Amino acid sequence: MKCPRCNETLPFTLCPQCQGEIPEKSLYCCWCGHRMEKEKEDVEADFSERKLCSDGNCIGVINEQGVCNICGKPYMGESA
């Protein structure tokens, strides 16, 4: 599947209903409208390893760079 703007190859999957090429992780087929099933890993997310933001007022989590994905503050350890 090619991007209509830059002509770069995009990851795709085949619709089980019509066999049309659709972008990976699509919720519906863009050709026939068939609802795509979510992958098991999307449904069963593991939150046990996430680190919550040190700021007690923020709902964010710490990303790979060590800062909060919402407020941008660096991780300061467990909040009290």
C-alpha cells in the first residue's frame, strides 16, 4: 500500500471480508466497511510496569525519555 501524498510504502493488512489492502491497525476496512477485530495485545495492556508522574496533581505517566507524557516534568521518584 502506497501513501497517496509521498508515495512511500505503508504497513498494511488484508481485510478478511473483501481482501482489500488497508492501513495497519485500522478499525474498519476502507473498501467494504467491515469492522476489524482488535489484536489481543491491544485488549490486554499491562500497566504493572508503568511509572506515574511524580507530581501529585498530574495524571500522566513517565515515558522512555524519563519525563511525564502530560506535563513534561522529569521523574523524581515515587510521590508520597
